[in-house]
Amino acid sequence: MTKVLTVRIDPALLEKAEARAARLGLDRAKYVRTLIEEDLAAGDEPSGPGFASSDLAGIYEGTGKAATNDEARARLRRRR
């Protein structure tokens, strides 16, 4: 048995979502269900980098190769 979900949404956002659903050939409900299903299928893994800060850009002198997140964290710990 399916359940009903009611969501309050800003009219401008709803308009954009309905337009996107139409471009994909989906009705509004199918579009929302698809987004939820895809998010749940992705699991708990972060979708982007776990550590990113433009504030740190150029703070360390490089060794000629790109620094990794672990290396940047280690340097921050040593700095404290």
C-alpha cells in the first residue's frame, strides 16, 4: 500500500521542478519519487569531497605535486 507525502514548497521552486519533470517526460510525483530513490540508492557515502576549502589555497609551499586532503590535515595538525 502506498502512502501520501505532502511537502510545502516555494512556488518558484515548484515551477522549476515541474518544468524539469516535463523535460524528463515525468509527472511531478514520479520525478520526486525518482529523486528520492536515486538518493537512497547512492547510500551514505558523501557525494563530494570530504574536505575542501579555498581558504587553504596557497597556504603551503608545494613539493611539486598536488597535496592530498590527508596531507593538508596533517600539516594543519602540526601547525597547532
